[in-house]
Amino acid sequence: MANQKTDDGKKAKGVFADTMNDIGMKIVFGSEENMLLLINAYLGEGFATKVTFTNKEMLTDLVKGKRSALDMRCTTSNGEEVLVEVQVKKYDNFAERLLFYSSHIVLGQFQAYKDKELKERYLQRTDLEEIKKEGQAYALFDPEVDDEYVGGFSYKMEPIYVIALLGFSPARIAEPGRTSNEDYIRSFEIRDRKSGELFTDKLHFTVTEVNKFNKKADELTSIKDMLTYSFKNMSREDKMPDNFKGTDMEKIYDKARIAAMSREEYEAYWSEIFAEEKRLDEKATIYNEGKAEGKAEGKAEGKAEGKTEDAIKMLELGSDVNFISQVTGFSPDYILSLKEKTAEEQGAKD
């Protein structure tokens, strides 16, 4: 949201990132833990027990300042697809835009099913060795599959949930005899106009008009209210509300504080962390002089392990590989290997 103005007319900048823009959202909710918190807050407690990003490689690089036009998309452990969209400025055809986004997920599922079908046929071919020698792609082997896989796909579509966080109230369609729901959160599905019977459970929209949320910090009791409050107010605050302490909101504000740093502040932040670690290491080395060689080696291994953990944290935050190399002393190649290893481990868990 836009920063408030001070008495002299200047914008008042808080110490936390604005999560109502692409960069702030992707950095603060770019961890699976924080995204899970957001999803369960707006779709219902216990909706998901685990989420996996399906476009995590497009998350913003904080240091370089790159930004991605893609929305945040993930899949739950139950197979539901969740898309999170933030938009501050009002624009026309808002509902159509959400439909457009969700259609991409439908097509993605469609293509994934086709690819799976083609791959299975590829693996069943008796002349597999000849195919490998020719270096052909399996997608070229069975063109007639285009006429066959449509029916199978129609029974395999997974539910799609779109969470929209808005800084405005979208235009409404006037319907004679109907009163609009003026709540700040509304949910939409495809239902029969007369009976309310659900036509399909595969498409859901949850729209939060953040601009309508007017509760004060000391009036908040649920994580959903706390998150909505933070979307509206966080970027102009200089500290986290006291009643957020001891809640999951501490993780949100910690990430937002780091995300709000300039490049210089960000580099100074990590340099200070490593300088303190170095000071403690040197102190421990002096203290341990004269100890057994085995203990000294153990200490060295512990130091390396600690730096490795810090490097992984910085990678998760989107730090530049060369910057991580500079502050940790690790080579860029080693850091890239850490990145690949972390991705492989995450893939194995999934």
C-alpha cells in the first residue's frame, strides 16, 4: 500500500517491506512456511499441511532488484493449485483477469497430463534403444495422442484456488433483486443461481479488499486479521505491533524487515553477521588453544557448517551468488552446488 504522509507532506517510510507489491510479496511469502500461513488464513485453518512452489525459480532477486511478472503459484500436499495475486491500483475487467490467470493453470494441468501420457507411451516402445540412438524427443513419437488424451484429462483436473489481495474495491455487476455482499472478504464459486447447488468444485476465488479493513492492531484476534492488517499497514510502521509477539506474524515481520533494506543496508546486515561470527570464532580459537587436535578439527568443522547454513539462508532470500561468496569466503562454484543440493533435497521431500 502507499506510504502515509508526514506533516511536512513527505512520505513516511517504515522499516518493513510493502507486501502489496510483487517484490515485497515474493520475498516475504517466498518461503513455503510463510505461504502456508497465508493460504490457511484465507482458505481456512487446516486447508493445507504443506505447499510446494511451482514457479519458485521466478522469485525476486533482492540484491539485484529484479522483478518477475509471474504471480505466486504453489501446490498443496492434496494436489490443489493455489495462485496468489496482489494488486493495488484499480483497473477494469478485474474478474476477467482472474479468470485469465486461472485458465493458465487449467492449460498447464492439461499439458502436464499430455506429457505424462506421451512419456508412458515412449517408455513402452519396443525399439527404445533405436529411439535413443536417434536422439528423438518422446513428444514426437505419437502425434495421434492429441486426439486421445482430452477425455482422460477431463477426469484429472485438480481444484484451483485464486487468492486476490486488493488495494481497491472492484466494480460490481448490478443484478435486479440482489444485494451485494459488502464484506471485505468475499468467496466465489460456480453455482446454480436458484438453488445454490455447486456446479463444479474445481474453481474458487477468494477476494480480499484490503482497503476496507479498518481494525486497529489491538483489535486483532485471528491470523487472517493480522495478515490483512499487515498488508495494509506494515510498510509505514517502524515496529511490529506488540500483540503480534509470540505469534506466527513474527516470521512475516522478520522477512519484511530484511526485504525493506536497500542494497547497501542488506550487504551491511550480512557483513555484520559474519563479522560477529568471525569475532566469536577467534575468541573460541584462543580459548581452545592447547586443546586436543581432534577438538580443534571439530571446531573448524562446526564453523564451516555454520557458514554453510548462513549461505543457504541467503540463497533462500534471493541473494546474489557473488555477494554470498564475498561475505562467506566460499567460492561461487561451491555456493551454486549448495543451491543445487538444496533444490534436490526439496524435490526429494516433495
